[in-house]
Amino acid sequence: MGWEATRDTDADWRELGATQPYWGVLSHPDYRMENLTPEALEAFYASGRNHVDDILARFEQLFGGRPAGAALDFGCGAGRLTEPMAEPMAERMAEATGCDVAPGMLDLARRRGGKALYVGALPDGPFDWVNSFIVLQHIPPARGLGLVEALLARLAPGGFASLHMTLWREPHLQPQPAPRWRRLAQGLRAGPPVGSISMYDYELSGVVKVFTRAGLGELHLVPTDHGGHHGAIVLGRRGGASS
């Protein structure tokens, strides 16, 4: 077992939340703190509104309805998606909760002054919509699948899920073992320094298994590509009457 499987990725995101909270979410130079302008910040949040509206439209098309009531955004960061979820004038959700491990990101989200609630631990629910985007890809799959199970357990009957994870990568992005001399020189060093961004690929069969066992029988995939890291947003609706 390499350092990747046992890495404390929560520590990485606490560090990123304290140093580069926007770039950690969208890794573009415009969102680094030293480059950030008011215009770039508003573009950051506008991209979240576009994503939320796209997912809601897909729910409508695929399942004949869209969630209302309470939403949970797991790995919310600075509230890029949570904030637009909770915009009542846009007729999205009645309430939205963002959950993240990075206090620095949560602080920025709260300071925006929106309608969403931001918490540092997974709330109980139930929720009519559970969402996570570009988050699970940074969590080792053994732990990540447990989080998917916990998220879906908080889904109300008739509730909707949109959970994203990476599944495969282009050959040039495959991890390369370090030369033996470098491994010896590093000794017990556990990988890159704290604050690095790790990427993990999930087995789709394991993902489908968790969704199916949670009562989401009909699943749809929206392919994603982040610089050669390929994945999918898994869309589903839990069986039963809407709450």
C-alpha cells in the first residue's frame, strides 16, 4: 500500500482552505489569492450557478421532476454551488447546507452573506437533494465510497442525487514510481507536502453497487474531463414518494 491510499487528504484541504481557497476549487491562475480580482470572484460564483441550473434541468429531463426543500452540498468549499442552491428568487431550493472540512473555506462562504447554512460535519438530514462535485476525486476510494453511502443514507424518499467522481485518466497522468535511490533518500516520508492536491480513480462497479443498495435503481452518467482525468456525475433518484 502506497502513501496515496493512506494520505490524510483532509489535512491537505484544511491547508488549501487557509492559503488558496478559490484556486483549490477551480485550479485556474485567476483564482489564486495573489491574482484574484472582484470580477474573477464573481465569475467563480457565476460558474456555480450555471452548474446548479444544468443539474436541475437534467433531473427534470431524466426523472420528470426536480428537488425542492432541503439540499446538501458535500465538499462545498467556499460555497460556489451551495450559494446558488439557496437563492430563493431563482426558485431552486428552500434551504441548502454546505459541508466541508476546511474552516478557511467555510469562513469565506459564510461571509458572502447568502441564505445557505455552512457546517464542518456531515448533518443528519434527510435531504431532497445530495450533491458533490469535484470533491470525491480527491479522497481515497476506500473512504470515498463510505462517504457516498453516508450521503445516500441521508436522502429522503423520492430525493435526488448528483455525485461526481473520477474513473480513469489518460496514460501520461498515470502515477510513476519514484526511482529506488529517491525512495531510499526519502525514507519514511509520506508523499508530497501538506496542501498538495491528490487525484484518485474509482471503480464504477463499486459506485453502482452503493447507489443500488441505497435504493437508486435508475442511474445516469454525465461524463466529465478535467485535464485528462475522466469521470462522471452520477445522477439518480431514490425510490418512494417525494417528501
